[in-house]
Amino acid sequence: MSSFQSAKSFLVDHTHLAHDALHVYVGLGVFLGSCLLFRWKVVDWKPWLVVLLAALAGEGWDYRDSVLQNNPHDRAEAIKDLVNTVLVPSALLVLARFTTVFERRSRSGNKAQVANPAAGAQGNVAEPRD
């Protein structure tokens, strides 16, 4: 058993989570962790891409291990693992991009005004000429 498989088994055994639930937590952790680490916003596509790449790398490692141990690789299980890992980050990305769920509101309940640093800067706004 590879060190990767040992680590996965350790997590399943010691967190008392199902294998599928662990994928959901890892996906969410990678998504939010990359947002914090790189100061990306949830609305950006980059944290989602990091989750997808991590999930693909993990499934690639699983495939490699199954080939080295002469075990048949279950493609349906691999696809289910990918979906479980990317599902919650995908939902957060869609909610952030296409709804107002993550918009900040002022204490009065109105949308908070976002300052536009480019407004009023010379050359950024075309003034109509008479």
C-alpha cells in the first residue's frame, strides 16, 4: 500500500467519516484553503480549478496504485470521487457568481457601496464633447 493510500485509510479510520464524505470535506478544504492562502475570492474560478486539479491528481494516484498492485480500477468509483470532491466548490462558485448570496449588505440592509478606485481618474471615463 502506498503512503497516499495509507494516509487515506488513516483519515477514514480516525475521523469516522465515510470515504465519500471525506472527498466532500477535502474538496471544501482545498477550495477555502486556496482562497485564504492566495487571497482569491470565492467568485474567482482559480480556487475551483485548484480543487479540480487536486481531485484529478488524487484519482490519478489511485489509478497508479491499482495498476502497481494488479487490482482492477473501478472507473465508476473514480468518477463518483471526482464529483464528490468538486460538487460543493462548484455550488459555491455558482452561488457566488450568479446570485446575491455572498454580497455584503450594510447594517441598514441595503447593498454596501463598493468604491471604484478608477472612477474619476483621468483617461478612464470618456466625457461627451459638445
